[in-house]
Amino acid sequence: MKIQRQDLSLSIQRIAPGWRLGHKTVASDSWQGLTAATHDVGILTDADVSQIAILVLIGDSCAPAPVRAALIIKLTAANIAHYRP
């Protein structure tokens, strides 16, 4: 299962209303249950058009794609929470 770009954007909209996410996720193939790399880079934009760049690099993971996507969402949400006054 691949991590879907739309799923990440929709998740951000649910946990951080008013924020938009433009991003790209790439993942290597898996071999014997190990995915060598999952990377996501994005620009978060809030309602007043302030922007945050975020890069998440996950390496050598045995976790399935939905678990890796959840980690990307959790890290993105933590950045939003830190940025908000």
C-alpha cells in the first residue's frame, strides 16, 4: 500500500483547520518487509499566508505504509502546534 498524498492533506485539514498542505511523498520499494526510505517534503500555509517548510525522512522501517503516514501526520501536527501562538 502506498501512502496517498490526498490522505495526508485531508488529515492535516481535520487536525488543523485553516491550514493547507502542499507536499510530495516518496517511498522506496520494500524487500522482506523492510522499506529503506519514506520521505515527505511539504509547505504548510496558514490562514494569514504564513508558511512553514517541513521535511520528514523515515529510514529502514518495517512499519506498514499507514503507520509511516501516521508518523508524518503526527510530526506535521506537532510543527503546527508549535507554530501557533
